[in-house]
Amino acid sequence: MKIAVEGCMHGALDKVYDTIKYIENTRNIKIDLLLCYGDFQAVRNGKDMDSLNVAPKYREMKSFWIYYSGQEVAPVPTIFIGGNNEASNYLWELYYVGWAAPNIYFLGYAVVVKFGNIRINGLSGIYNARNYCLGWDTMKGHLIMTILSASLIMGTGNNLFAAKKHFEARNSWKQTCCSAAQKTQTIVLVLAHLHCKFTALVEHEEGGRVTKFLALDKCLPGRKFLQVVDIDLI
């Protein structure tokens, strides 16, 4: 199964779907599923803009409303989780999962679903040590998405720290992915929010299973925001 994984969406569904179409045409492949794990921004109308957790100067309709209204239908099945820049009023309506638009499925705030033989664990919400025990803040959320249950992740992060020097001080990327991996035991762990591409392979014990970790950038020209992953069906 070929799965396109995509970093922070920020409402640019049309650009992401155009990129997928380009990949399919140039590589002569068919992508079966799109996983979006960052700042999806499911803005339907002007009222949703009031609940969009971004600075006023960044509040834009973008293109989700076109798919929500049915003027366009997502060309590939799309599954997403909530980020920290969302129209929280709408996602709160789908707290326990649901179709955000035709062929576009929101995983809610902590849900496991199956697509074919692939099990997808989705977790919306932002990790912050000071606020961890305070419950959900409906205006904020970070994202972690894990694919197919099986292993654990870490990684030294030297290359990441070289590219994003401020990450080393707070080390939040490692706290987030390690905590998620320990609880979910995944084969593939994907992460957004950090706005950079970073990969790692971790062997859990000598000769044992390996977790593949992938972080991706946000959807902007020249950024590494999308990658196709091959998952062997069991």
C-alpha cells in the first residue's frame, strides 16, 4: 500500500492534492491514502475563522471549504488529526471521529482506525509539561500519528539540532516522539509541527524490530512537506 504522509497542511488541500497528482503521473503509481498530521485547518466559513487559533493576519479561508461544500471531492482518501492551529469549533463537533468532508476523515482526539489491513493510531493535542494534566484546551493541539502497531522510537537528533538550533534547548521533539512511541509501539511514527524534515531509524534490541520515524515540513513551495511511504500488508 502506498501512503502519502504530509506535514502541516494549513488549509492548502488543493496544493497537496496537486502534488499527489504530480507524483502519481511522474512515477506512474497510485497513492492509496493520504495521512495529514499537522494544522489541517478545516475552515468552512467566516464563523470558523473566529475559532481559528492563529494570529489575525494569518486567518485565511484557504481551500478546505471547497471540499466541505462538495464543489470538489478529495481525489484520494484522506485521514487527518488536529494540530495547534485549527478551527476548534468544527473539530470539537467531531470529537469522537467523523467525516469532516466527503472522503476526508478526522480521527478525533484519540482514536484507532483501520484502513485495509493498516491500523492507524491518531492522537490530537499538544504536549506541554506545564499543562499536561490540565485536560484538553479546545483552541490548541499538537499532533502525532502512528501507523501500524509494532515498535518504539528515539534518535540522536544531531542533524535536526543543526538545522533548528532552538530545538536543542527545549528538546520537545524528542520528548514528544519518545512518549508517543513508548505508548503506541509503532512500526512507523510520523510527526509534524516542527516545520522541518527529519528521519531516524531505531533498533529496540539487538537484532530486534526497528521503528521508522519521519517528521515533515509545512506545505509551502520548496519545503519537504510530503513523502510516499510503502507499507507491506500483513
